[in-house]
Amino acid sequence: MTLKVGIAGYGLAGRYFHAPLLKGCGFNVVGVLTTSKERSSHALLDFPNTKVVGSISELVQLDIDLLVVASANLVHAEQALTGISKGIPVVIDKPMGRTAPEVQQIISAAKSKNVEVTTFFNRRWDSDALTIKKVLASNTLGEIHRLDSRFERFRPELNPNSWRESMSAEQGGGQLLDLQPHLISTAIDWFGPAKLVTASVRSLRSGSDDDSVLVLQHESGVDSYLSASALVGAPGPRIRILGTKGALVINDLDPQEAFLRAGKFPENGTWTIPTTSEAFIHRGDEIERIESVPGNYGHFYLQVEQAIINGAPWPVSTNDALLVAQIIDQAREIGERG
């Protein structure tokens, strides 16, 4: 059974993440929503038989089995609710909504219509995330007490063409809604439910918030220090996990995003080219390189396919999506600085 899908939005998320993954996992992209002539041409170049439409109401009339919302954060809720009202399962690019009340509105609507909805926390399928799960299961690090997780870059100039860097938080802009959802979602995936202890959220380039540090306390006893910043001239390691028997250090992201941007896709939902990050166990001066697990975003959509066809669990729970949104709201409330 080939599932028919409509993609709302064909910019960075739509064209370079969702579309190639859907293609690789065997979905039939029958419709794309965009009002941009350039993006319309991109959609028809990538999927010659697709239908390009100019409104969400037109997209959900195309007899689709799945709606993928890959548009700007400003319209995530509006477009998701339109799909839900038609009884169509929905995948929403992160964040599911701009605020916890908006996320709750989406979840409640889905429950009332008995329709499934999930969010694209794709970083749970990075090599680093999968390798961490393997290491945690082995108890190699002993009792874990701290996670340092980062998306740190050095981009001192604002990108005038990026809505993420120019829109207000109310409109859905800023790194608190762009990068922190990945950091929070993976932290709770590894170490369980958490509460926010403290936060610093600010704009250093006179645009949207572009520098944030959140500290979470997990019920499991782990503390997570989560840093997302556009102005770090010396970025720290991507991941550092500290335990009583050693530390796990992973310095870089795996190459999946670069592959997708270059037009590659995972055939049959699994990459046939290397997608690992280098991982090391540190015990003081002793450093041991360990075998990493290959990253694979395609497995997100393979799970979506099984959920639709066979009633299997969806890849990301709505409970996780809501908890991430609640933590972000709290961080903005207690941590915003002038």
C-alpha cells in the first residue's frame, strides 16, 4: 500500500528534510502547498506528478493519507487543525506549536476527532542520539548525573532572509523554538521527564532570540544543560554525558542533514552510505573510541507508515511534544533578558 501525502510548505524543512525522507520511505507526494513561484518550480522539479496548491484547504481536498506541516511556525496550528478537521493524520515539523496552549489545542482537536498527530523530533534519529541509547543500555558510564547538549554556531551577522532570525517569538521566530526543541526532546527521550530549573534567553544580534541556556532536572536524577546559540566562537562538543564510571563525548553531528541538502535520500528508508558520528568514552586521561550507531531519519517515516497501516505506535508521543512546549514557555517566562 502506497500512502499519499501532502506537504504544506516547501522551504528548508519541506524540501530538504521531509520530501526526500518521504520519497525514500515510499510515500507518494501528491500535493504541495506553497505560494512562492520559485518553490512551486522546485516542487514540480522534485515531483513532476505532484499538484501545487495555494491554500491548506485545497491541499486537504486531495485525498491524502497524511498531511505534513513543514511551513513557518506561525501557521503550524492553523494548518494542522485543518488537516485534523478532515480526519487526516498529521506530522508537524518541530515545534508542534508556538506555545503550550497552542500545542494543547492541536492535541485536544486530534483526540476529539480520533485522529493521530505527531511532531518531527528528527534529532532522536541522529547517530549521536542512537549511540547514546546503546551506551546507556550497556551501563558503561555507571550512574549518569549530567548531560551537556549543544547546538552552538558562530554567525555574528543576522540573515535578513530568515524568518527564524527576524520574526518575534509571538510569530514563531527565535532559537528557543528552532533549536531548543531538539535539545529538550532528546534529553527527555534519554533521561525521562524533567522540570526546568533555570534559563537564560536573549537576543545578541538585535533580532529574534539567538542565545539560550536551559537547565533541566530529570526525575531520574540527571541534570541537563542545554545550550543553543548563534554567537559561540569556540563551540563545545555536541554531547557530553557524565557518569560515575566515565564520560561519553561526541563532538559533531552526523552527516544526514548535509546529505539531504545535497539531494540524497535514504532508499527504502535506510541510508546505504555512512551516517555515524565519532563517539569516545573518556576516563580521565584514558580515551576509548567506540562503535557508533548509524543515524537514520528515514526510520521516523517508516514508523509513521506502520502507524497508519497497522496501528503501530507513532514515533513521537503527544505527551513529549506538550512537555517540550511547556518547558519552552517556562524558559521564556523566567529567562528572557533585555
